[in-house]
Amino acid sequence: MCAVVKNPFLSTDARGSIFGLTASFVRGGNIVKKKARPSTKYEPFQNKARSILGFLSRQWGGLSTEQRDSWGAWAIDHPGTDKFGDPFIMSGFNAFIMLNAHGVYFWGGGNYGVLPPEDPPVSSVGSFVAVEGATNPGDVDLTWVELGNGINDDVWDIQIAGPFQSMGRKSVESRFKHVIAVQGATLLETITGLDEGMWYWFRVRYVAHDGQITAWHVDQATPKTT
């Protein structure tokens, strides 16, 4: 399924994929398309993500030329990494969407910036450990060491993948889903209600209030049993 669209969402800046939608150019013009798939347990998140994308695309349309140029400059100074590990430069539009999508997801529609941030996040994950819970069956305890000093205006984004019947050799990126966000000054969390005897992957990253994110740190564990 695809639709031909006009500026600002599909301006010459809009290329690549985000939130399951792919922006590209064909002979008939700029299009956004998505692959039709059956409903899954991740659909509520996907619907929210698409709603955020639409909201931010409209906000981009209201930016001045100077504001758009500032996002383009920020993107040049902050290259991303593709799935092969190679650096790439995103467009100013994609930088605006990427950062503000995190801010809107965690703090609501009023939390988006018309200008890119000037300073990097104040913290990041130094190390991360997931272990069998100490208290109740079905618990897994998560602890992490930070590099910096987290603040309560920011959050730690915790995601989970599983259950799996055995310990995995590597995490399954496509299976992770958000489970909880804890305040940025917190360095531990207990995940409850998990299936005993099963294995889960966990990952954590720091999300600044301006939408900047840090690298994921990943570990796996099986919950406490009865």
C-alpha cells in the first residue's frame, strides 16, 4: 500500500524509513508506503508511532527556512550508523523527526523543539546487568552504571524481548518493545510478572528531554522461580 503525498512531509528531504513507513521517490512523485501486515501485539505502539510521525511532519511544515537549515547542520555534525555499521548523514527533516519523536513519545505533544539541542545528553549507560529477581517469582532485577549524572527530567528507556525457551546467543532486535521508563536519576528497576522458566532479553538507554538518545546496552536473564 502506498500514497502520493505533497510537501512538507515528502519534501526532497524525506527519504528512508521511520516508524514502519518508507519515504521514497518514484516516477509519479514522492510517496510514503508501508507493507501490509496482519495485526500483532505491537500494533498499539505502531499506531502511536505513526500518529507522532504525522504530528511532527505537520510541525516541520511550519518551521522557517533558518530553523530547517539549523536541523540540517545538526544532522551533518551528528552522523548516524546504518545496519552495516557504516556512518551516514541523515537529512534535517529526519533529524527533526528522530529527536522530537522520542520527546513526544515520553512527554507528550507539547515536548518538541523547533531548534536542535546544543548540548549532548548528561548521562549514558556504562554497564548493564539483568539477573534473576531477589524477591518474588517472575521477577528480573535490572541494574546499570551510568556515565555522567542523570536527572529526573530525563528517563531511562527499558525494553524487553521474549519469552524464549532457552538462552539466546544474540538479541532479537525486531522483538523488543518498550516496557517502562524510569526517572533519569534512578539506576535500578525490577520487571515483574514474567513467565517462570523462560528467558528474556532486556535493554536500556538514556533519553534526554530534548529527544537525544544514547546507545543501547543489552543483557538477558530468566526470572526467579517459585
